[in-house]
Amino acid sequence: GAALQPEPEILARHRDGATISLQLRIPADLIHFRGHFPGFPLLPGVVQVDWAILLARRCFDLPGNFQRLSALKFMRVLQPGAEVTLLLEQHAAGELRFRYQEHGQVCSSGRIFFSHGA
């Protein structure tokens, strides 16, 4: 059956001050790969952003509410079974920067802003 494992497998974790580096394996049977796209499965950008937020919340004390995305770039596709590095950096209180890399090359990056207010 399809593993509805909604998140990547964490292979290693390293923290250096406000930066966290996570070695991840993207599960090959992730539900997000179904139909996205037939014959050439790739990890949707929205899932990459979701994972960055999910994993960052476990590592950093981020304000409660997602506010906006900025400087979002997708340069290279992430495929099933890939082993990637996710770099998470907390900047100003409510700013998170993320970057996915594979073999030293940046696949995607962006900034996510959070706020305490409604």
C-alpha cells in the first residue's frame, strides 16, 4: 500500500547556532508522487515548503502563524528516493530561510515569515 508517510526520513541532523542542517531521504512511495507527474515523479514545491515549516518548528521556537513566503525559487527537481540536505536558518524572530541541496547544488530555496498576531 502507499505509505502515507507525510514527511521525509531524517538520516542525520547537525546544528550550528541558528542554522540546522538535515540530511533527508525522500520516500519513494510518497503519496505526493502519484500523478505528479506520470513517468517523471517530482516533489511538489508546496510539499517542500510544508516540510521546511514542519521540521523547523521542531528545531526552532517560531511564532504561531504563517504569514507569507518570499524569494521562493525552484531550480532543480527533487525525485523519489533522493537524499538531500535541508538547511534551515532562523533569522529575525519570525523569519525562516530554507534551502534544499542535492550533491552540493541548490534545488530550491526561500524565506518564510511568521507572526504572532492574527
